[in-house]
Amino acid sequence: MQNNLGLLLLFSLSFSFCTVKKEPTIANEEPAKKYRTIAYVNRIADNWGEDFEKAKQITHINFAFANIKDGRMVEGKPEDGATIQKLQQLKKVNPELKILVSVGGWTWSKNFSDAVLTPESREIFAQSALDFLKKHQLDGIDLDWEYPGLPGNGNPHRPEDKENFTAILQLIREKLDAYGNGQTHYLLTIATGASKAYLEHTNMAEAQKYLDFINIMTYDFHGAGEDKTGHHANLFVSEYDDNSVALCAATAVQQHLAAGIPADKLVLGVPFYGRWWHGVESVNNGCYQSRTIKGGGAYTYQFIADSLLNQNGFQYHWDESAKAPYLWRPSDGQFVTYENPTSLKIKVDFVKAKGLSGVMFWEFNGDNGALLPAISEYLR
């Protein structure tokens, strides 16, 4: 995940003194619906009333983000407490809605590695996570470490992250279970990178035992920081993709399954935003082509649908091989990769066919009212 759309994620010291390993209490604990529709929420929209209608279409909210300071989980902004209180009001229209806090993200993952480095630091961090949950009366914790053992946004990282990541998940799970005292099950989830490298630097076969579900960030495969365009959330590999490593959501899911994660714990991530380049070569209407002008960025889906689609010189195109839409403007060579209701419906079919747990999206305020129904109505 990212603060500004950026690009998400046992230490078997089992405290050597213990002779019996306590098993995590995950199975059948959550009174879950058949499929999950999970919304990351970064801010409260100005048109707050509309959020009450959207809340009927989701099962979980991940409020983003909490930060890590001095090894402890803390509010990212002074107004976060008030924002979480407003989110709690959504339960008036959807009593089964679960509200979690997500800690880290692209911008605030720099302190994860230090916070989980030793048994003592893990105890401090895990307790602060529990205290945060109690303070804001939340239903769970979501760790968005981007990424264990990898630099991410220029973050400190070390080989020990692999074991320490699993260890902190086990410890938080134990604290949540103790706090629930057999009466309430508090959720523990993570966001994972949609790459082989992420899975090589984590032990997901072990880590998943402590998690209720796992949100794969199957987007941001390509972005304006690259000198070549590409779909950023394609389901399958595009016939136009001549990269040595072709990225797509289906491959990321298969890699997660191969890493030892049960299908019914995997949630497919989708973006409510697009990415764009300009000065792009015209072959294939700019799809997987080089650019001649630096620059680019991101657009919300609402802006794409309301201001670009079939207007202002933009042409709509569909990549059948990738199952992905894109826009092309010949006048300045602008290429826009994004998600639309058609591609989302196909992804929902994929989720069902693969036995996955549901769909997650970033971010709640990027829609114009067309994307969320394409998920919620077809995911039932």
C-alpha cells in the first residue's frame, strides 16, 4: 500500500525455554461472509454521507495508516482518532463491518526492521499494537510492511527480517487472543508484495498460520518512474509485454499459493486509480512502449471516468490478452493504465474460480460509484 499511491507487506526462538508450543486460534474464529470486500481508507471524504451507502457494500475497512515511532505503533496524524471515530459510525448501517488499522505503508515502513529486531523490541511493538486497538476500539490489526528484507522506499532492512516478521505476527496473534479471552476474535492481517522477491524474503508458509487473511497488492506492476509503459494491474500477461519478467495478478496469486498459503486466506488487491505517462511511442497505442518525455503520475478512477474517458482526445482500448483497459491520446502520446468495471468483473470471476477469500481495494475515495458495485454485486 502507499500513503500517496505509492508502491505494500518464528523467529523460532520460540522462547527456547518453552516445551509446548501454543497453536494459534485462527480456524473458524471469524463469523466471516463467504467473500470479503476490503477497503483501504486513507481519509474521510468531504461528501461523508455517501460513505454510509458504500459501507453497505464492504465487509472490512483498513484505516491507513498508523506509523511506528520509537519502536511503538502510533497515530500517523493528529486527527486520526477523530477519523476512526467517524468510521465506527459506519457500523450503524453495516453492523457486521470490521474496522482495522493498517500500520506502515510505502512511506512509513522505515522503522519496521528495528521494531521487530529483538524479543524485547517485539514485545514493545506488539503491546503498542494491542494498546492502539484498545484505545480506538478496533476489530483488528493489519501490518503493511513494505517490505521485509527489501529496501522498499529506501528503508533499513536486514536478512533477519524474514524470521522476525513471522515472530512479530505470532506475538501479536497471542496478545490478541489473550485480550479476546475466548469471547471475541480480533483480526490480524497483512498486505503482501505481488512479487517473487517478497515471498523469498518471508516465510509465508509459517506466517500465514497466525493470520486471518492476506491482501496481495496486485497493482503498481508498472508506474511513471519507469521509462516504458505497461499495465499496472493486469490480470494476465499482455501479448505486448516483452519484458524479461512479465508481471500480472494471476502469477502473483500462483506464487503465493506455491509459497504455502491456503487459497481461502488470499485476497486479491485492485486499484481505484490509474497511472500515466506522456511522450510515449505510438506502437500498440502506447502499450508497453518507451517514452521520450520524463514525467507522469496517477489519476483516481473518478477523474479518469469523468474527465478522460472518450473525451479530451483520449481513446479507449481493451487488451484482451491482459484483460485490462487503457487510454491513449495520440496528440501528446499519453498512455493511461487503470481498472474499470469490466476488468473488475473478470477478476471477481477469477477470485471465485481460484477459491480466494475476496477482493481488497485502494482506496475508498477513488471511485465515482462504478467500481465498488462491480466488486460487491458480483462477489456475492
